[in-house]
Amino acid sequence: MRFFLFAIRRLAASVPTLLIVLAGLFMLLQFAPGDTVDALMAQMGGGDSAMMEQLRKYYGLDATATVQLVRYLTRLVQLDLGFSAIYGKPVIDVILERLPATLLLMASSLSFAFAGGLVLGVLAARRVNQWPDGVISTIGAIFYATPAFWLGLMGIIIFAVNLRVLPAGGLEEIGAGYTGLRRAVDIVWHLALPTATLGLIFLATYLRIMRASMLEVMTLDFVRTARAKGLAKAAVLRRHVLRNALLPMVTLVGLQAGTMLGGSVVVESVFALPGLGRLAYEAVVQRDLNTLLGIVFVSALLVICVNFLVDILYARLDPRIAN
Amino acid sequence: MTGLLAISNLTVSLPPGADRPFALDDVSIDLRRGEIHCLIGESGSGKSMIANAILGLLPENVRVTAGDIRFEDRSLLSLGEQDMRKIRGARIGMIFQEPMTALNPLRSIGDQIGEMFRTHTDLDSATIRTRVLSLLSDVQIAHPEEIERAYPHELSGGQRQRAMIAMALALEPAILVADEPTTALDVTTQAQILALIRDLQARKGTSVLFITHDFGVVAEIADRVTVLQHGRVVEHGARDQLLNHPSEPYTKELIAAVPSYLPPPSSAADGENILTISHVSKTYRQFGLLRRSRRITQALKDVSASLTKGTTLGIVGESGSGKSTLARCIVRLIDPDRGVIRLGDAELTSMSRRDLRAQSRHIQMVFQDPYGSLNPRRTAGELVTQGLILHGMPGPQARAEAKQMFGVVGLDPQAMDRYPHEFSGGQRQRIGLARALALRPDVLVADEPVSALDVSVQAQILRLLANLRKTFGLSMIFITHDLRVAAQICDRVAVMKDGEIVEHGATAEVFASPEHDYTRLLLRSIPGQRWVPQAAGSYLATAG
Amino acid sequence: MQTLTRFLGNPVALIGLCLLVLVAAMALSAASLFPNNPLDLAGRPLQWPLSNPRFWLGTDVQGRDIAAVMFYGARVSLLIGVVATLIAMTIGILIGALAGYYGGIADEILMRLTEAFQTLPNFLLLLVLVAVFGSDIKTVTIAIGLVSWPASARLTRAEFLSLRNREFVEACRTIGMRDMQIIFREILPNAMPPVIVYASVVMAVAILLESALAFLNLSDPNVPSWGNLIGGGRAVLRTQWYVSAIPGVAILMTVLAVSLIGQGLNDALNPRLKRR
């Protein structure tokens, strides 16, 4: 219960943050050359200035920036993200269509990266400065430096083109009409490469942090106490070092949430996944700034949610926090 | 004589590149059944290394190169890891210096004490819990059920140390190795823990190897003593013999450096007040979202005191008494919420920042931590000239002044271009003194200036302070938790508890006939007070 | 300096240093080895590496000399990396120092601002900035700097929070030093080591961000970039995969170099932890 109150407190604190973000972005977009109406015009193949005036009035784009901001924020609170001129649908609908794919990708990549990073980090720390540590750390350093999009492309070349074991893109076989379990398996098969791509990059970071954290914790006094009590080295690691070393990892999940979402933009583009990331890219290219802003809002919400969950988890692990 | 634990000719080597080749050199110590054996030495004497060697917990690259440790007719050094594990905790228990960091912050007390049973026995959890609770009451912890469920950060320092002792004695080991267990505790808590150890030892017959740097503690509880210096045994013997008739010069030097807690008779203290503190209060508020979680700490409650020109006022208290807060209010590092602080004619509390900066040359401070009080990236000379240059002195003149100050505080003026890490702890405190005195202040506030130093170095710095006071005509406020030191260097003393001054007066009078209960408790808690060191130093007297 | 010797004695740091020197050499020799504009048509498109002695790394979809683009691309990557990092670190250190030293209201406001930036995925924010302000190389560099400062601000603030209560800082205040002098001349030099190590991370990320932008064709098309090459090679991935593969190796090498140097710096500045 204490944790909950604490986490709610933190959540409430991030609301003003979110508002600052959006107000800032909205003002920023006022600087954008061209707005929704221009984009519409481009799609329709041109129009005269009278029509543009009318459309502007219709969309409320003729009011002053401050008025627009207030209107925008009031609509936002009601989760009305505006209208996408390009897709011809309310932005919220477009986003909700694309959200599941991104969430799936995020969840699987995060799990893979966290679990892998944890295991490898512990292994490396146990054999620090010996060859397993060297190998693991080197592989980690290399993946850390690899651009995600390039790794994805190389993955496609090797597994999809040459070995033909995995599909080159898409979320599922279009038009195959699978349902239930068969559909789930199909999706998993399609998500394997994207997950591996995004996951491996972040695994490298988690690996490094876990290893450093383990090494740091192993120098602390209570580890000496545990050994003086007669515990075996493995038991000390498991029962004392591990839990304490996990704390920075948990924090890292929260910090990296935003970066992972950003990474999904390129990975979804490479693998043609129908997710939020690719939607953002399309919105930039097609100058659908309403949609872009909507995506940013939803992303910020996602990051805040993840941080909320992280806070609760952290407070469960560390009894010192909830006070 | 077969003792319980026999360390013979133990030599422990350090890796190449350390400041000396051996941590321990040909050390022989003999621990008998049922005795409390104190191991005393200054920092760098290797005393902690012995504890690690006994339990087979030496750090990597540090190894035993000669000698033996025999416990119950077995050589501990020849045992494999598995056999050693059976002995650790079960037959030889250990407690450490810092109870806060020695306990895992993420596990409850009951869990950690219970771990002893889970590691070495097959008892079920219900039985373990019962045992843990009875252990906690053995060490006189109030409300054992609450403590058993609590986490380390929820306990006080004394409670944590009691829990550590309960944990170490859980399986009734034959030997308890205590590595400076009371050094980090307040003097009153220390007295309680020492009494507890003596009591438990008498009841259970455990032999205790007690490592310390404090002769008072030795006088209080030891049966026999071994003195270490630079990894070698200097002298050993029965307590009374060693304390009153030491034979080695190092031992004599150490004992001479212990200040007697009997203050010399006070000289007449008359003259004007140079510093007046009137009704100063300081409250810290921590805001939480809910009214319930707002934490209010009253660091200072209506404190009043005065400092007569040319004398030293001691402010004595334990942690949390507010003495450091008061010191910082005086030099305006912290702003008091209420009250007035006057320096001569100037009212410090109502001055603007700019005026305060100008006033700062009249009142200066010396800090406790010789490592944290000097900017590691500035040379010693720069540290001393900074203040002078800030107050308008041209560079070359400042350097000349600094050079002179170096000589006055007993440092080689050639060392001005060296960095702090190249100096020892005592030398760094001298640099701190030079920095403060370069501005020729009228008042010097010394915040525990010798607490972090070895006893022999402490004596030197205290002598230096006494001389400087005379040379510069300083008035001094001396903050300390060590009553012995206060007894020797302060003319008047004020005792603080929980943000209030509970008693004040001439040192000799307060020590001889304390009026407040807390003062009496403090004086009673000084370890080893029945012992008066033969060649005890008295700094006020020698300074004339 | 002890730190320098420790750094150079560390094999990890040395490898990083060598790689970086290699990339820098590529950048510096670009103009002399390939005097023509690398973005011009140089020969028949899609020739394999080593098939034509004139183009030892082959040509891309538009007939450009891949080796030329690689060498000129090194210049772009390094330049963007350094400049964006400088922008990010300057903003971050300033904000972090002020927030950490003064605390109170200033800290609250500055931290809210930092949090606001950190809540947004940095790549998305970059996309927005590019959508608004354009894809010119200068704009892209500044934009990358602008999305990368929050983490260094947090780090600097943490350092300042811990150093601000150290006794040597208190001593500076008692001798009458002004705040600005304390912040920049006393505390900052002591706060720098972890911040400098972090700069290597920022630079690594900056290079990756720029190449990702270029891959999506959202960066400056008039600047030879490794990311651009990879993006261009997508269309021919099944057959002429080398067009996408080769530049990726270059990005990997550069980022690896920067990150290894950062690790080496970290180990050199914290010898206690290294010895384990």
C-alpha cells in the first residue's frame, strides 16, 4: 500500500511534465513551414487561396497561437488528438490501430534484453578478468556499437534471403487468414528477427550495467559479513549480491524506455511492421504534423507508464525508498 | 601454554606496489579460553588484517607467506574452503566496525540472523525464528518482534550493532573477533555495547579478540593486550601491567598521547565577550505530499552561549546533538531561523552576503575530515593563498605569507607546491589550520579537528593548536564528542543534547560536579576512566 | 600524469584509440585520395567490390564510388559526433551544475525541464525537430545536440549534489568565495571525470542518431553519409548486399572506438575498481 501511494505521488508529479512537453511541442510546430492545410492541398493537387482560407477556418488554424494552444490542450485532456488529413481518420484511431504491434515489439525486446543482459552480466562478473568475462564484454561492446537498422538488414540478408528460415518483414502473413494459436505462432515467427535486432542492442547496455553493478556490490561490506557467516561464494552471490545489483538495472529500464521507443522507428521501418514507429516516420515524410504530435503524446504517456511500473517495482525491491 | 587460538610467526605479504611489503611481519598472538584480548594499533598497523587472516578472508593478492594459525589443534591455514566455511560463523564469529554497511539493506534483521542457522544447521523456520527472538533479547534489544521484522535502515547505530552481535553469537562460537565494533558509535552507546560484550562473554565463556585503537577501551574491558605497529608486535602482556608499566618506547608514546580526562584547574576567565550566541534556533523541514510524511527536525532549540576573548569554549555532544549545526551557523554556512550571533560589534545574522564575505576574515573554521576538507586539485600553497587573494592581497605577497604560515604550523615551506594526496592525515590538518589562520581571524571554530586522526598525531595537533592560540591570541570554539580532548584543551565547556545546551561552565567544575543527568551519563560513559595514564598530556598547562 | 599512463596501459583503451585514429585518418585523407565530389556519378552502378580496380569497394545504386563516400562520410560522422556532443555537454553541464549547486526552486524547475525532455523518446523528438526545421546538416547537428543533453545534466547534477556538501567547498565559502567561482573553478574540475567519460557515450549515440536519420533519408542529402549509403542499398539488398553491409561496418568501428575509449577513460580514472 505504501508503495502504491509513493508511486501515485510520482505519477502525479509527471503530469505537469507532460503538459510542459506538449505545450512546448505545440509551440514548436507553429514554426513548421506548412501545416495540415498545406498538406491537404498537396494531396488534393492544389487549390486556390480562398479555399485554403475556408479550410483554415474550418480546422481552426486561423486563430492565434495561444488560442490554438489552449484549444489543443483542452482537447488533449479528452484524448481527442485531432484529425489526420492524410489518413482521413481521427488521429487517435490511427494510433490505436498501430499501437499493438509496437507494444508487442517493445515487450518482447525488453524481456529479451533484460533477461539476456542479466544472465550474461552475472556470468561476466563471476569470472571477472578471465576469458568468459573478456568474451562476453567484447561481444557486448560490439553489439552496443552496432546501428540497429544495419543489424536488421544483415539479419534479413542472412536469415531471410540466404537461409530462408525467417520472414523478411511484416507482422503476419497477409491474406492467410490464420486465427487463434496458428496466428499467434505466425506473429511470433515474424517478430523473431525484429525482436532479436532491437533486443541485442539493448542487451549490450543491460549486460554492461549488470556486470558493473555486480562488481560494485561485491565490494560492499555486507558481502564480507555474509562470507564471515560461512556462506559459500555462490550462496553469497545469489542471496546477497544479486538483489542489490538488480536495483540499477530496474532504474535503467525506466530510463531506456524512451530510447527503445525511438529505436522502434527504424526497426519497424526495416521490417515493415505496422507500428507507431513507422507511423511516425510516415507522418514526418507526409508532413502530417497532427499525427506526429499525437504519436509523441502517446509515446510520452507510454514512457510515463513504464516509469510508474518501474517505480513500484523498485519500491518493492528496496525497503529504504517507500519512507 | 596451549591457548584456544595460537597465531605464530604469521607473515602476510602485500602485492608489489603497496606502501610496504608486509601487512603483518612475524606476528605471534595467543588467545586463551574465556579471555578478552585487545589488539591495539594505529591505522596501518595491520590489526584488521589479522581478523581477515583468521577467517581466511584475505583480499585477492594478499597472502600468508609464513607462520601458522592454530585453532583447537588444527591449522586454519591448511584447511580447504569447505572446511573453513564450517568454522566461519559457527566456531569463530566476527563483528565489524560499520553496522550500517555491514548489514544487507534489502533484507530484514530476522532474515539475516536466521541465515546463520540456515547455513549451519537443519532447523526449521519456526524454530529459527524463536531462536532469533531469544538472541535479540539476549543482546538487550527492546521489542524484539518489531526489530526482527525491521530493516537495517530503520534501526539506530546501537541497535544495529547489537543485532550484529546477536548474529555473530547465534551459534555460540568459541571465539568472537570484533574489528573496532564501537569506533563508529557514540560514547554512550559505546559504553553500553562494551558492557554487553563483557556480559555475554562472562555468561557464555566466549573468548574475544577485540581490535581497537582506543586505550580507554582497552582499560575498560581487556584482560590481556597486544600492541601492533606497522605489522609487528611491539609489546604484549596483562592489561594492568602494560597500561601502567609499559616497557617499549612506542607503547609509552601511545599511552602518553592519550589525554587524561581530568582537566587541569581552570585559570581565571575574565574579559569581554568576543562572540555571543543568543537564542539561536534552526529547524529542518522535509516536505512530503501528505501532511503525515512531513518530517520536522529541530536541529537547534534556543541555544545561547558566549565566548570570552582569549579562551576556548568546548561544545561537547554526541551525534544528532546539533553541535555541527551550531558551528556552521556561527560561520554562516547555515542560516539560523531565529536568534542573533554577534562577533564583537558586528551582528552576523543580519548581514548581507557581501558584508559577510568581508567579515569572513575575522572568523574562520577548521574541519574534521583531513581528506575531504582540501580540494584535491589544488596545491597546498594555493589552498592557503586563496583566501588572502580573495581579500585583496596581491599574489606574491600572499605566497610569502603562506610560506610563513607553513613554517608556523610545522610544515616544510618547500611542500607548498605539492598536492593534498601527497600529505598524511595530520599534515593535511596542518594545511587546514594554515588556511584558516592565514587570514588572521579573531575567532577560530574547530569542528572535530582531531577526531579522524590517529592518537599520536592527535596529540601533536592538539599541542599545535594550543601554541597557535597563544601566538595569535585566538579565541576558539572547539567542537568534539571526545570528553578527554575537551577536558584538556577547553577552558569552558557546553554540553549539547538534541539541539539544546543542557549544561555549561568552567571545564574543571563541570567535570568534577556535573549537574545535569545527561552530563553525568556522558562522564560515566568514558571508557577506562578508572585508569589515569602516567605520563598524561595536559595541553593547557604546557602552553602556559 | 598517472591517469594517462593507466589509460595507455589498458588494452581496451588502446584498441579504441587505434580504431579512432584509423577513422580519423580516413577523414583527413578523404580529399587527397578522392579529389572529386563523392556524390557525383563515378562509374557504372552496382559493381562488386574488387571487380573493378578503380572502385575497390564497388559502386552503389547511383554509380557512386563507395570508397569515396566511405572516406568523406568519416569526416561527416566525426564532425557531427564532436559538435553535437559539445552542444549537448555544454547545455547539460550548465543546467546540471546550477541545479545541483543551488538546489531548491532552481533545482525543481531545471529538473522538471530535464524530465520533460527525457520523457520524450529522443529519436522521435529528433524527427519532430527535423520536420519543423529541415534537414540541413547544421540543423541536424544542433538538433542531435538538443536531444542529447538531459542525461549529462542528470549526471552533472548528481556529482554537484555530492560535492556541494564536501568540506572543501564549505571551506571555500568560509573564506568568502563567490558562488560562481566555487561552481566553475572549485567544484567543476572535481566533477569532470565521470562527466567526461559520459561524453563518449553521448558521442557514440550522436553518431548512431545521425546515421539512423540518414538511413531514413531525413538527413542532408547533399552530404556524403554512411547512413545514406545503407538506406540506398535497401532496394538491392537481396543481390548487392554489400552496398548496405560495408558502411555499417564503418559505423560500428567508429562507435566502438569511441565507446572503448570511454571505457578506458573510466578505468583509468577509477583504478580501485579496475584492480578486481
